[in-house]
Amino acid sequence: MAKTSATKLEARVRTPEGSRATRRLRREGRIPGVLYGGGEDPVPFDVDARELRIALAATGAVFDVQLDGQSASAVVKHTDVHPVRGETMHLDMLRVRLDVAIEALVTLELTGGDDAPGVREGGILELVTHQVRIEALPTDIPESIVHDVSDMAMHETVFLGAVQPPPGVKLLEDLEETVVATLSPPRVEVTDEDEIETETERVGEGAAAPAAKAEAPAEGDSGGSDAE
């Protein structure tokens, strides 16, 4: 996969003034954040909400942050997202050196699922691990890592060791224990008719046989000895 390029992000230095000022910033369409790391002091900043959405949607993990007339290479370390609207409320950015490897979370994707023999037989393909930790230079961090499962058979399990990362990318998870995907037989769903038939069989098997009627004694037979 090709190396990622830095995405430019225009920001301005801000002075922290409490939650009221932060809410006012958001009403004005600005999102607060903090740039830290790299042996320098943390710098509070804010960015245009629309520009931030476009930057976060762009391919690549590295941002060229333009702040107070200076440029800094940085990656997003954390974002606070509104639980309902899904909007970014705050972000932390970490300064990085482009010649020093860093750790990052990368999405795992599967390809060729429709061609897998197990899927053609009706099996269910499930992606178990959606993200993996990697180590790479900031410009080598891929948008995602893709694994081909077109040869996957029924009952087969793919572990991370079978995944080939792009050049310059090291997988940090356990290669032998981390399950990437499974291909299982289809689940059998019990219909209402099946349930009724099964329940009827159970009732029939558990019912007791009708008791036999006691025979009435023959006429004149008292069932005992004659009285003297």
C-alpha cells in the first residue's frame, strides 16, 4: 500500500477560559484541542469544525498542523465524540517525527469473501478482529490492512499470523492467538411448526396409558366365605 501523505490542518492558538468559553467556541463552529509531545509544552488550539471533518475523513494518519505561523507533524491520539450527534467535541494531537516509528491502531478488512468455498456452501464469514496495533513510521501507517479470504473453507479459522502487513509495518498483536476471521456453517433456525411438532411429540411420549376398569364381582359372589 502506498505511503500516506500529511493532511494540512489550519489551527489557531487559544487561551483556555473554562467550559463556558468552550461551549461558545463550539457554537461558533470551532472545535477545541491540545497539541502536545515532542519535548515541547502543550499548546491549546481550536480549528474550524468543517475543516476538521474533512481532514479526519482524508486518507492518512499524519497531519501537517499549521499553528501560530509554525508547522508541526502530528497524529490524532484521542477524540471526544458527542454520544448522539457523533460530532467531534475535542481532540488531542501528538507531535511526531517523520523518521521515528510510532504505534497506531489500524482497521482490518477482508476481501474475496464472496468467492470463498465455505461461503459458496452457505457458510457464515465473520470478521472477529476489527483493529490491530501496529508500529511504523508515521508516513508508512496504512489506512487499513486488507486480507484475502477467497480460499477460505468451511470450519476454517484465520489467525493474525496469516495476514501480510504492508512493507515497513510491524504487527504488535499476538500472531498465533489473535483470531482474524472464522467461517462457520449456517445456523439452523427452528420454525414455529417445528416447535409445535416437537412439543406434541413430548406430550404424547409422557402421557400415561388409561387405567383398566375394575371388573364387577359375579352375581351371588360375595368374594368371601359363606356365613354359617
